[in-house]
Amino acid sequence: MAQEIVDNPTRHRYEWDIDGAIAFIDYRRSPGVITLVHAEVPSALGGHGIGSQFARAVLQAARANGDKVIAQCAFIAAFISKNPEFQDLLAS
């Protein structure tokens, strides 16, 4: 089914290959900060919670890396607002 989520620094995004369909979250990095710019889940995968699982994994990776997060992506911003355990990651 799903492979693991990978960081593709050449394309400045996290990618998740799910049965040949690629979900991704574009980002920009600066020291200690990751700006999550845009998230996209292929329509064929919609309605299965893939976006939320993906957001959670990327935010957990940011925490593990010691990064603060700027959520420019509306989906990521909404996810953080609904999941208070990630609000401490927001850059002020």
C-alpha cells in the first residue's frame, strides 16, 4: 500500500507515494524554520484522511528536527489549529 514519507530536498517537498499516486507538501527552509507552503493530495486519495496523516507526520518531523513551523498552507494551518499538540511548533 503506502510507502514511507520522504523528504525530497531537491524538489523542496515531502512526498508520499501511495500506490503510485504522489501526495506532497512543498516547503521552504531557513535555519531552524520550515515554511509549509502548499499541500496536495491526489483527488483519487481524497476522503481517506491522507492529508491529515501526512500533515501529522511532517509536523512530527519538524519537531524531531527542532524546527519551528510557518504554516502558509491553509490546510496545514487549519490542521494545527484543530490539533493543539502542534501549536507550540508555530514560529512567532
